[in-house]
Amino acid sequence: MKTIFQETLRAVMATLVLAVIVCGVYPLVVYGMGQLLFPHQANGSLIESNDRRIVGSEWLGQNFTSAKYFHPRPSAAGTGYDATNSGGTNLGPTSQKLMDAVKAAVAQYRTENNLPTDALVPADAVTSSASGLDPHISVQNAQLQTARVAKERGLNIDAVKAAIEKATDQPLLGILGEAGVNVLKLNLALDSLASK
């Protein structure tokens, strides 16, 4: 009987010690290291406007519909760009609903950007990402939108191209993934440029 009580006491004490370490000490150490070494990333990679207002995060897409803005990837997250309901469409490549939606999106993209009816449209311009919150578009997608945005804003096309280059995130280590243009950063840079 004494042995069972001792073993139970040891098990309870081990559980309590591990709970304090795993649920208390470890999270505090990780939080502290994050705040010390990577404060911007640890706090959500938030982006502020010129008037110091938080307008979004580098890692969450937002919907821009005005012709003077670069448009992001379509979103299937909730009612669109809903971070509380992140997710894709779950429609497969043989889904007629998906094919119809893509055809409509291609036609709309060509019309918005004054492209010929046979112009190739980047896939990221007409299909949503798996999360529905992707903040990036391809460089090709941004280049196809450049003329529309420059015209709407009354800017020199070279100034818009320079802003695209500045808002482009290169592949990790130069080889992993593809370059992507952060739409929020780009649109904020253009707003700043227009205000000057």
C-alpha cells in the first residue's frame, strides 16, 4: 500500500512540475526571446500608414477593389479575406463550378486591365490560395496591372514599376519559392507616392 501511495505521489508531482515547465516557463521563454530577437514578427508583422495607424499585416491579404489599387488574389476565406474563416474553395479541377468561376474571373481581369481577349492571365489572378489570405501576387500579375494603376493615379509607369520592385519579396535564400509582390505594401507605397 505504501508503494502505491509513493508512486502515485511521484506521478502527481512529475505531472505538476512538467505542467509548470511546459505550460508556464517554456511559453514565457519563447515569448521573451521572440520579443527580444524578432519584435516585429512576434507582434504580427504589422504595417502602419504614414499617420502611424495600423492598416494590416505583411502576412494577411486584404481586398482592394478600386481601379487605382493593385488587386490581390481572389479569396475564398469566409466572405473573402476573413482571417477567422481561413480556407480555400475545396473545389477540384474537374468541378464545373470552379471552371465557370475561373472563366468569369479571367474575362473580368482582362477587361479591368484592358488586355486582349486572348492574353494569358496568371493563375494567381483568378484562383484563390489555400488559405484565402495570401498577401502576395506574382510579379507577372503585378506587371499586367501596372498600366491600369498608373493611368488611374496619373503616375509615370516607371514610378509604378519601381514601387513594384520595392514591394517584391525575393525567394527564401534566393532559391526557395518564387518572388512575390506584397499587395498591401505596394498599395501603401503608391498612396504615399501620390500624396507627395
